[in-house]
Amino acid sequence: MALQAASLVPASFSVPKEGKIGVSLKDSTLFGLSLSEPIKADFSSSALRCKRESQRKIGAVRAETVATASPAVTKSAPEGKKTLRKGSVVITGASSGLGLATAKALAETGKWHVIMACRDYLKAARAAKSAGMAKENYTIMHLDLASLDSVRQFVDNFKRSEMPLDVLVCNAAVYLPTAKEPTYTAEGFELSVGTNHLGHFLLARLLLEDLQKSDYPSKRLIIVGSITGNTNTLAGNVPPKANLGDLRGLQGGLSGLNSSAMIDGGDFDGAKAYKDSKVCNMLTMQEFHRRYHEETGITFSSLYPGCIATTGLFREHIPLFRTLFPPFQKYITKGFVSEDEAGKRLAQVAMKFGHNDNKSMKFSSVFISHLLLLSFTQVVSDPSLTKSGVYWSWNKTSASFENQLSQEASDAEKARRVWDISEKLVGLA
Ligand code: NDP
Ligand code: PMR
């Protein structure tokens, strides 16, 4: 009940309290590495690719929320100077890790209002406070991706709030590498794929029309992917490898009853289920692009932000893993990236022209010369980040580049089938 009561409350209403190559990763295994097996050693290149509220409360939200449904660009008299309203971005799983860091990075610009779509209201409120986010820059709304009812409720609440939607970031995820048996979402889907893929699939589909309505200079749908779902990399070759097979498990509803809990129909493996879910995330982004980019002008992107080895994603892993994983990624693979840096990367993908959205309207010669200079130093986000249908990664100097997806993660026919089956599972078809 507390969550429901808090689900639509803007920040100002909150009560702030503040591989193994060849062996399974379960139990006592650490990095899943069996030294007897050869590793496809391309370290250098892989690092590179490497909830309802009364109308009264809704009225209060309208009154308190900075991001309103006013036109994106307004002329303020008397100078007739053009001003851009705040962008409005929904970020799932913004209560920790990458989602929180991204929310912080966007809120700090003063140009974005962040809707933190989180399952734990108090955790999100404390996180935003300790990140130093100013109350006028965010709203917390309840969303539990492991329940399709909750997803629908969130969408309903969001629409009632009449906030615009300019960017949707599908970031939340669970990773259950030590689970021996599958656990399930409210509707009975295996939890990792149910949360990471199916919850986001329904959310993105239901919010597509809101994105389409946006008059903001950039409207975007971003789905966080990962290197570990891409078998064209060393990291993606650490077993268990992602593999959606012929989708028989997904087709069967991932219920573990009459069908397998795994997409490919195999035995349950929590680490593989996560990696499979990431493949679904990356396929979904591309299928959105193929179906809707031209018609809607929405930019669809996925990304691998780097290995953020310190986040809560690894909370279910054995303690020794959690101790050794950050130094392993820092000093051995050199794929490590801090939460702050990863947040800036994702924020870059969310913002059209990075730090210079508003300035880009002023075509002074000073600005142009600065832009030319800065573009060489990557301080200005890469304008190519505006391209749709791309899986972004960053190199060691933190420059973004368009990365190659694995064969399976770029299989258009598989993407179409995952879309069609997912539609049925979430009740859209
Ligand atoms: P965290 O565990 O820190 O963040 C995950 C977020 O998802 C948390 O806010 C969590 O909420 C939320 N979440 C989990 N389940 C649900 C649910 N049912 N409904 C709503 N929210 C939920 O991990 P990261 O920040 O590392 O992960 C963020 C994204 O980055 C994921 O998509 C992950 O796959 C991706 N990624 C991470 C990498 C890494 O190295 N860490 C590398 C590549 C990709 P709560 O706080 O309540 O638990
Ligand atoms: Mg990996 C360049 C090498 C590289 C990179 C960038 C990652 C990222 N990993 C690399 C290599 C290796 N890892 C190697 C050689 C091993 C065997 C020793 C290894 C092992 C390993 C394990 C056991 N790595 C892991 C795990 C996990 O449990 C993490 C995982 O798969 O989560 C799904 C993980 C990760 N390695 C990464 C990244 C980014 C992760 C976790 C996050 C994710 O994909 O979302």
C-alpha cells in the first residue's frame, strides 16, 4: 500500500529518508574459467566491442512537476528568443547503478526532468537524495517490471500525469547466476527474461504513442544491452553462452511447467537466462527500428556502457566473485567503467546533442569554433549518437562507436519471431 500511495508522487512530495569455458557458473565457481579450455583470446578488440492515485493527487503532480505538456520550443516575449522546455525522460531501474547514474547525469544538466520508474519507492527516494538530485528535476513512479499489471498501471499513471515523454530508457535488470531453480514473474514467466525483456517489451510498446507525440527535438527509445549477450566477443564466449535456439521455450511461455523456463527449451541456467534476455533486448531495439523509425522519427538505440563491475547487478553472485570481479575487470580485461562514467555514456545516448542542445540554436561564430574544437575531444557527445538502429559502445578513450552485434543478436528473422511471440505473451496480440 505504501508503494501504491507513493507511486505517482513527484520528488517534492517524497518523504526523503534518505567463463568458465565449459563449466557452470553456479555454486562455488568464480569467473567460470576452466584453465584447461582455450579462450578465444582477442582481449584488445573485445574490450572495444567489448503504480493508481486519486484525481486530486494527479492534479498535485501536474502542479508540482516541471516537465509539462507545453510545446518543446516556445518563444518568450519580448525578445522572441527561442527556449527549449525541459526534456522528459523515463528511466526504469533508476534506484541504483547505471539507472541512477544516468538519472543524475541528466538531472544535473538542468535540462531534463527524470521520471524514475522503480519498484521500491523509498529506495529510489533515498538514492536520488544521496545522489544530490534537485527535487524539481525528478519524479518517482512505481513500476515493477516483473508484473505486467504493474507495467500497465505505470503506463496508465504516466499518461494521467500528462507529462510528455521524450526519451524512454529501458535499463532495469535482474541477474540470477547462482539460482538452482527458476523463479517467476507474476504472470509465470522465468524472472530474468520476464523482467529484463517481457516487462520492458510491454512498457515500450504501450509508451510508443507517447514518444511519437513528443515534439521535442529528439525522441528516443533506448534499451540497455550487453557485451555478454554477444558471442562475437571474448566476454560473450564465457559459458554459459547466450543462445535463443529455435525459441521453443519462449513459445511455450517460459513457465517451466509444460515448457522449459529457458528461451531455447534447455535446462534452467540463471546466467544464461540473463544473457538470453540481453539478446532479446538488442533484437527488440532493432525490430522497433525496422517497424517504427521511419514512420515515427523515433531513434531506437541499444548500448553496452562498459563493465560496471561495482553495481547491484551482481548482488546474487557469491561474495568472492563480488570481491574479485571489479579488480579483474579493472586490471586484467581493462573493461571496467565507473557508475558515473557509464551514466554519462547512457545520458549521452539519451540527449540529442549532448551538452549543447540549447546552445546549438545560437549560431554564433564563437559557438561554431568551440564546437569544432570540442568535437575533437569528445566533450560534445558524438552527433552520430542520433542514428537509429545502432548498438553503441565506447573505446578506451571514452569515444562512442557503432558496434557490431553477434550473428544471433542481429538476426532479423529471429528478431521478428521474438517480437511476435512476445506480443502474444504480454497480451498485445
Ligand atoms: P543494478 O542492479 O544496480 O540496477 C538494476 C536496477 O533494476 C535496480 O534499480 C533494480 O531495482 C531494478 N530492477 C530490478 N528488477 C526490477 C523490477 N522487477 N522492476 C523494476 N525495476 C527493477 O544493475 P546495473 O546498474 O548494473 O544494471 C543496469 C543495466 O545495465 C541492466 O540492464 C544491465 O543488464 C546493464 N548492464 C550492466 C553491466 C554491468 O557491468 N553492471 C554491463 C552491461 C549491461 P532495485 O534497486 O529495487 O533492486
Ligand atoms: Mg566477463 C574483455 C574481456 C571481458 C569483458 C569486457 C567482460 C565483461 N568480461 C570479459 C572477460 C571475461 N569474463 C573472462 C576472460 C572471463 C573468464 C575468467 C570472464 C568471466 C565472467 C563472469 C563469471 N565475466 C562475467 C562473469 C559474470 O558473472 C558477469 C556476467 O556475465 O553477467 C551477466 C560477467 C561480465 N563480464 C563482462 C561484463 C560486462 C559482465 C557483466 C555484466 C553484463 O553483461 O551485464
